[in-house]
Amino acid sequence: MPEVSEAAGARLAGGRVYLDHAATSPMPEPVLAAYAEALRTVGNPASTHGHGQRASEVLEGARERLARALGCDRAELILTGGGTESINAALKGMFWAARRAGAAAGAERTVLLVAEGEHHATVEAAEWLRDEQGAELRWLPVDAEGRLHPETLALAISSAGAERVALASFLWANNEVGTVNDVAALCAVARTAGVATHVDAVSALGQIPVGFAASGADALSVSAHKVGGPVGVGALLLGRRAAAEALLHGGSQQRARSGTQDAAGAVAFAAALDLALDAAGRPDPVRVRRLARLRDRLIEGVRGIDPAAVLRGADPGSEGREPGSDGRDSGSEGREPGSAGRDPGAADAPGAAAQPVPQPARLPGNAHFTFPGCQGDSLVFLLDAAGISVSVGSACQAGVAEVSHVLLAMGVPEREAAGALRFTLGPETREADVDALLAALPGALERARAAGLA
């Protein structure tokens, strides 16, 4: 996607500085245009008449594009109402299927392994399965950077007994601190033991390479609005051999999901990925390097303003080679960020993103700090008054102020965790946005510390 002008950036952010892309990312004009055009399509994709068949063609064309971008077969892609539904459908559906299969074989397969510090959609779905469905929920500890290690998963499977484990679930990249897990290694551990896996890739999509086939996961959840698509659109990728009982019933329009399918939403999601990814299904390397450069400048600036501030999550300096960092960007060098997007009509086969590629230790658009002596909520309020939108963490908590469970899982003391602030950047972020934040931050810190932690 071409870099937006100063005026366009202001319009996208409502005249303010927007540094909360992890909560939702603005819809680019090409995606909005594709969405609006698709909304004109008349007909239910399940109907057999001409209008219905046209709607079905629009829907299935978008599904094919999404499958290519995500490295899966189109039959594995289930369209949903967003990341939360995808995660719930995976955890509940796969747990129910495993429990049923275990009971039929005279075995008890009810253990659920979930990493600490997961998104609330996973945490609350897992706790519901424990409280209402008899799941034996076991939490997997993460390290001080929020990373789940393969040996930790292996030990948990061994301790529980592989034959008793219904499912293991973990993030591809942490939505608060941006740490990236070695998903391929984790899935390999589980697969060797015969344990099914679900990966929450909602925060990873568009920033690091996400390929379903290459990951080795049995199920994977993604959401459109994190990459500039519409809110209320997502997908659950469910491997052909994976079993999941339906969460929603009434029509069986898709495997393991009922409900009229949103053709326009699928088109917009595909259009967003066309802009965000290259022809191989990987994030545009020019965009990735630009994001990482802005993030690193932000981190350096914050540390200069407040040497006591602590960067949480993986150290950007420890990152592995990012896509395209060897200087060979398939001719993309010199183009504007995002201009190496996917060709909607590309003939690459399903699973083009299936080859494993090096991944960074941290999302390129994420910087997360704790500021001693401050309340994160106070900083959000003060920066908001200065025209800058940031957050303390996940926006999916119904506005409830609480200390981040992610930081607590990382071993951060509660008093330090109270001063958390997350800055997340996107394609529309400009140098001027970082400048504005760094100009407003000293005053906000001074006032927040005067208010204290009470």
C-alpha cells in the first residue's frame, strides 16, 4: 500500500496521532472501495438461483485469495465473525470432539493446555471449558519476555499424559508485548506426541510471515480488522484431519459452522491481505523494515526521555533476520511501503506461504513499556488529551481497568505492571506521529507521577 500523505494520515486518524493499531487498524481506501462494491452484490451465497450463485462466486473467489495468503487449502478456511469467534470455535469445538473421541475409545481426553498470558478470548474460553465442561485446565508458564518454550510444552504433555490431552493452545505473537513464539517448534513437539494444537495468529498476521501449512498447527485463528479489514470478519483455519464440533448450529453452510456467509466481508479481508502481503504470502518487506525503524526510533526516544522506563517483551536487538533483510526483496526496494502487495489474480497455488521463513523475536510494530511511579491509565488519559491514542494493553476487556495478566505471567511485579503503556504502529504511522508522542510524553509522565499510583 502506498505511504499515505500527511493529510491522508490525519484523515485516517481523525486529525489525531493513532498509535493503537493492535486494537484495530484503519481501513485503507482500496479495501474500503472493494468492500463497498462487494456490498452491492445481491443474493445469499447458499441460494441456488442466479443472484445466489453470483454471490457464491464472489464469496468463493475471496476464500481462494485468503487461502493462498494464509498458506492453507480453501476447504480448510472457515469464515467467522472475528478472532474471538474463531478462538472460541477452535477451543470449544476441538475440545468437544477430542472428548467425544476419547470416550468412544474408552479413554478420558479432557486435559487442556494453555499458555499463560494469552488473549482474553482464549483465557475465558478455556476457563469456561474448565468450569462448565469438565476440562482439566493446565497453564503453561512463559518466560520473562512472554515466550512459551517448546521444552515447557513437552514437559506439560509428558506430565499430563499425551493420551489425555485434548488440545494445546498458544499465541503466535503476544498481543500486548509483541513477543513472537517459535510456533513451528511448538507444533512439532505437540504433533510428535499426538496432541492437537490451536494457534492464535490474530496479532501476528500482516507483521510476520503466517503460513498455516508451514506452522504444523491443526487450527489457526485470524481477524480482518487487525490488518485493515472490517470489524466482525475473521477466519478459523482447520486442518483437514482436525476434528471440531460446531459452536453454531443452523444450516451447516461451512464445516463446523452454521450461518449465512458474509461475502462482502470476505472480499474486504482478502483485499486487506492483498495490500499487506507479497506474492509469497509474506508481509511486504519494505513495510516491515519501515515499521521496525519507526518502532526502534520510538523506543530510543522513550528511553532518552525516561531512562527508568522498561521495555517489556523481546529485545529488538536480539531479533533474527527479518524477511527481505538480506537486501533481496524481489525487486521491491525503492517502492513505497506496501506497494509490493499481492496480485489478487496471482496464480500461485494454495499454500504459497507454506515454506518456513525466518521470523523476528518481536513484532515490528510493537513497543511496550512500564513507567515506574505511574498508572498506565493516567498516561493514556493524559496522552489522549494531547491528541495521541495509545493503550495499556488489550482493548478486549470491556473497558475494565486491571493490571495486565500478561505482565504478571512474565513475572513483572504488580506495582511495576500498573505503569504499562503499549504503542503499536501501522502502515499509516509517520515520523511526525512518533515526534508528536515524544514531545507529549515528558509532560504526561510528570503529571502522572505527581498523581502517583493511588
